[in-house]
Amino acid sequence: MTVAAAQAARTDRRPVAGGVHDPRAGKTFISWGGFQEDNYVQEYDHRRRTWSAPVRVAGGDNDSHNYPTLIQADDGHLLVFRGLHNKELWVARSPRPHSIAGEWSDTIIPEGLGATYPMPVKTASGDIFVFIRETAGDFDKTYPTDTRPMKYVRSTDHGRTWQSFPWCIAPLDRSDNLNEIYIGQLRYEPHANRIAMVWTLAGGGPEGHLHDRYHRNLYYATFSPADLHFRSAAGHDLGTTVDDGGQERYLKVAQTELQTVNPRSPDYISLVGSAEGRPFVVWMQLDEQAAVHGKAAVYRGGWRHQDLGTGARFRDMEPAGDGSWLVYATPDPAASGVDTYRLRPGVSWRRKSSLVTPQPIQRIEVIAGHRGPARLLLTGNSSAREVTVADGDVYVV
């Protein structure tokens, strides 16, 4: 279904909180970034089988980093988060529960100072965590530009008030100058009441303190909303803060070397999940010829790696119910469509199906709690890197 034609701009959104199904209302809600990355929402009425027109809920400050992410609070209200790149964290709130209709409020969250890449998660208790990255040097000039740690804010009253917490993933003063965190994906695992996450490092490498010049390594951790502690795949408790020593000793999934031809490898997007009680991660690396290589690793007393071949750019995934996962990928930046693969972590990998789309796809998000027919949110590729050009389609599969 094409739900918004030629309205989406370029976006850097990670596969987190693109849409949600509301079983009480019988509606599915999605969010996406339009002209100047302004934040839009739409709803699908499952009884009437109709889509609403797009509703603009907030401005995006003309930056592809300021994408909207959407969750539904336990009081039924919809919350759309955005970061004003390296500056502020904002939340737009629906005026009515279970609906996008009416005039949305738009308020700053002061506790989210310096926010980039907002990634919200709602826990089983209804608490809301929003993980963000802070550019420390923008507020304290003693920090170099590649000091960009993670932190989070928490709300226990459906997003009305917030608490701030100090840096939580902060590998500072590394000799390779890779002090930036790029979280690829967060995933709440209700059976264990934990948030699983995967990330890569970035920074200036051998060239000194530079922003996002090189990428290196993959790391996995879980975060417990109950005690605010981080833990490794083996269960080692790192406390409330991950420093570089703990990260390197307990959390490393894959060691990669710095490249000069394609320095931003591993990719920004990486995926995380668990299968039959074992955590696993999926990611992409580039070789010297810019070919994309898919990788996976599952934890079985140690990280066991799996080669997933070349070509596919992984965008999101979901459990298939039998210990395997469906992985959704785009075949090539210039090609249209979505390829679906079935992954049994550490065991097998095979192509399952393909879908043709009118435009090439830049982002895919699995809609949380989806109910047919609205399963996947696809954002069509805009023709330009600037968010002042908004000609990408928005599809729902």
C-alpha cells in the first residue's frame, strides 16, 4: 500500500519505533519524516480498511538525524520523539488517546540536552526509556569532537515528566580515538524485562580527533529497567555505566580492523535479537571493493560467527516463531524492492521471498505488535541527500 506518495525526505532513522498497532482502537499508527524532516503520523483503521491523511505533528529542524520515533504510552496517548541534532530532545503528544486527531502538543525534554538519534522503548511496567547520544564537546570544549557517549531519560508517568541519567555507555580516551557510539538497534525483550542492544564505535582513528571518520567492532549488552544495570551475554554485571575496559573485556562480539577505502564499516545499522534463549546480532561490513558482506553471531558460551553472503543490506527483522527470524533487506541502494531471508542463528540462512516496490527503499521497520495487513513500514528513497527534497514514497506492506 502506498500511504503517502512523494512526501518522504532522506532519513537516518534506525530500525526502532517506526510504528505500533493499537488493539484497543483497532488501528495501526506509523511515523515518518517529510520535507525538512518534519514529523508526520498516519493511522490505519482496520475496521474501515482505510488510511488517514498524513498529520504533521512537529518540525524537524532541516536535519536527517531528527527523524520521528513513535511509541504508545500505557494511557493510550501517542508520543513522537525527535532530537534536534546535538541540541535538544522533544516529544509531541497526541491530544487524545488511541487517535492522531486534533492539535498535538510539542514540548522540550530538558533532561535530554544534546540529543541525537532518539530511541524510545516502553517496558512491561509502562515506564518509557529514551536512549540518546550526546555530543559532549558542544557543551564542554575540553572534550574532543569524537567524544559522543550514550545516555537516557526515563518517564514513569506516560511521558509527562522525565528523569535524566548520566552517560551510560562511555568508552572515553581510547588510543584509537574511537569514542563515539552508534547503536544499531534496541529491542525490548519482555520475557526477561530487558533491553538488548548492539553498537559499533566511531571516531577519528589514526588521524586524530575526527567525527565519524572510522568505524570499528561490534558490541552487545542488555540493560535492565529494574536495576538500571548493563550485563553481558554471559550475564556479567557491569553496573550502571559501561566504560571502555568493561566494553572490551565483556561485550565485544566482533573485532574488525580500520579500513582506509571504506572506513565506515561496520555499517550504522545492526540488528539484535534472541533465539531459543541465545542472544544474537546481525550486521554488515564493507570490503575494499565496497561490496556489502552480511554477518551474524550467536552466543553459545562465546560468540560463534556466521557468514550471510554478499549484497543484502539488512534493515530490520522479527521472530518467525520456530527459533528462526525473518530478516528484511534491500537488495542494492539503486534497486527497488525488499528481500526476505530466514535466519536460524548459527545454523542456516536462506532467501525466502522478494517484493517489488515502485521506488528503491531506504528504511524498513517492523511495526510493533503488527496485525495484518499492516506489517512493515517502508520509506522510499528520496532522490537527494538533502531533506529539503521530499519525493520518497511511504509504503506499508
